[in-house]
Amino acid sequence: MLFASAGLLAAILSYPVAERLRIPAPVLFLAAAAIASDLIGDLEGVLTPVEVGEIGTVALIVILFEGGMQVGWGRFRASIWPIGILGVPGTLATGAIVAVGAHLALDLDWTTAAIIGAALAPTDPAVMFSVLGNREVGGRSGTILQGESGANDPVAIALIIGLLDFATDNGSGLAVTERFLLEMGVGLAVGVVGARLLAWTARRVPLAGGSFYPLRLLAAAGVVFGAAAALHGSGFLAVFVAGILLGDERFPYKSETRGFLAPAAGLAEITVFVALGLTVDLGSFPSRTWVDGAVIAVLVVLIARPLVVAVLLWRTDLTRAERLFISWAGMKGAVPILLGSFAVIAAVDHSLLIYDVVFVVVTVTVLVQGLLLSPVASRLGIPMETVDPKPWSVAVVGGSYVVGDGSAAIGVALRDLPLGGNGWVSAIVRGGAEMGTRGAQVLEAGDRVTVITPDDERERVRALLEGG
């Protein structure tokens, strides 16, 4: 108890350190656990790959559900096209490019290369929601990155399960495709139906006390996941879809529920990265593994991701700067390592090589991309400001938004903005200068607007001002 509690406390206290170093906090958890497992003999082998897979599954349920609610249907719908094409065909294309590169550069057989490609195809919701959750990113870039990280995980998980079946049972490519389509279709359907049932239940079925409402919703997320999995669908997709659809719904104790889910997702993030780190034996890493991992990392960051984003987002209305930022900020994390552990559990050929290479790629890419995220955003002219957490609970909150080029608020006077009866504009900054907030003041593209609004109206106001 002393060791576990002290470790949890250290992880929580490391968030300000990670913020100061400008690297994602999960990287510290992963590295610290990996080093600790090498230095402390009792930690070696404390978790099996199967146990890590179970821990990762539970953690991802919480992270994806909370992340979906954070995005909400309004923001997701405004960017559904870029999220959809990056989340599905983008994930498949990234996996294919990495697989070809791994086969040619590392001289791996096609099956092993394909598994590595599938494992490294998705971006990671734990990292993306951790990094972007406390930052206001101008335009739609932040929403697209968060939405993509939730959408591409189920795609990659379904893909790698099919590939592992192919590798162990000598299945056909057609069987892999059929399983993939089944998982996606069932997961989507269960997520939509589950969200409708949860919204109805939350509004119509009262509970004895307010503290039970967040617990009910979290337990229900597990039911949605289990129902989809029992029907041979993607439980991860179902949970993420349910979270998105519930994000803009009105129901009792919604603010308290979101206030509970956010730290629960933080705890899940800490747990999964520490668990994954404990499975890594840095002392047994051959030097060749570091070289192979570095080669694949370069392939992922500088070739696969930019190429996929450039081709798939070329015809969208995103600016060149936004496309470049999305290309750079697609960070890997717990999900690729978790997918690598699936290969170990399935005992496919070269499974340890797959797991070790994926670990190296994740570590290298997140460190490099995380350290350079703010400078890249600044260089591209993408507004990205850290939102300081408020140490008190209030009924209304202030949010800072940048009026997007496609926003319906452009040219509209403040008095005519549909902010609701409890919302008002407290500040407008244009070109570095503070403007007046009289009712006749008209908004322009690029204005940074601070709006005081009830918490459950914040996403609607964001969609109104940032547009899309």
C-alpha cells in the first residue's frame, strides 16, 4: 500500500513537471515504470501481458468515454469529415505505409511488418486528451486530433485482431476484412443505441443521491463496451460513440458527472502507462532494437503521417498551417504498446521484437513531437494557450475561443449572439489589443473572445464561435 500510494502520488505530482518540460506526462509514467522494473527486482514480471491487456482495456473504456464526452456531438459533427477520413482510411493507409517500410528497411517478413504497421497506425487518446485537454487550440485542429484519436483506436484494434488471427490460424485476407467490417458496424450501432438509452435513463430514472449519477454513467459505459464485444463488435468504438452523443445531451448532475469522469480518466491514464512500463525490460534491449525503432519512428513521423494527412485532407477547407499541425501532432502512446502486447499474448512469430520496437517508436515519437508541439504551433501561427485549472467549483465558467474563418458569428453584434440567458462576453482581443464589449461590437475572424457561460453550454458556444 505504501509503495503503490507513493507511486500514484508521485505520478500526480509529475504533471506540473511534465508541463514545465513541455512533454506529455504519460511519457514520464512509462519511462519511470520501465526504469523502476529494471532497478527493483520485485517489480520484474509482476504483470503478465494478459493482465496488462485487461488493465489497458478497462483504462481505454474510461479514457475513450470521457474523451468522447469532452468532444461532444456539436464539435465532432463540425469536423466529422476530416475525423472520419483520418480515423478509418487514414489509419489503414498509415499501417500499410509503415508495414511496407518495416519490410524493406528492417528485412522483416510481411506478416510481422503488417502487425507492426497496424500497432503503430493509431494516434493515442490518452496522450492526445492529456496534451490538448488543458489547451485551447485555435480553429478545428484540436477537435480533429482528439476525435481522430478516439476514432482510429477501434479501427486499429479490429485490424490487428484480424491480422493476429491470420498469423496464428492461417486465415484469409477476406476473413480479416469481414471481421473488421463486422466490428465497425456493430460497434457503431451499439454506441448509438447505448447513448440513446443512457440519455433516457439519466433523465427519467432518479437516484437516491447526486454522487450516484457519475457512477451510474461510468458503469453504463462498461455495459456498452461489453454488449458490443458480446455481439462481436468493437466495444471501444461503441464507448467512444456513446460518449460523443452524450456530450451535448442535457441530464441531471451533468457537471458533477464530467467532474468525476475527468479525474477517473486521469487515473486510468496513469495506471495503463505504468502497467505498460513495468512489462519493458530495458536491460535486455539489444542495441539493434533501438536502431530499428528509431528507423521506424522516422518513417512514422516524417513519411507516413505527413503523406496520409496531405493526401486525405487536401480537399478539405482546412488551412495549410492546420494540416501541417495535424500532421505533426498525431502522437502515439499507450494504444500502440497495448496492441503490441496483443502480439505477445497471441504468441506470434517475433512477438517480442514487435513489442520492443513499438515501445521504442512510441517513446521516441512522443518525446520529439511533445517537446516540439508548442514551437511548431507557434511557427505555423496556430493559437494554442494553456488553460489554467480553477481551484474552485462554480456554476459558470469562462472559456476563451478564437473566431474561426467559417464561424457564423463573424459580422454579428454581441447583442445578437445566441449565448442563452446566462451567457455573456467578458473580453475581446483583436490583434493583441483589447476591444470593447458593448452590445454593438461586431466580431471578426481571428478575434479571441472570452465568454462566461454555464458549463453545460460551453461546447455549444465553442461550436458557434469557432465554426466549421
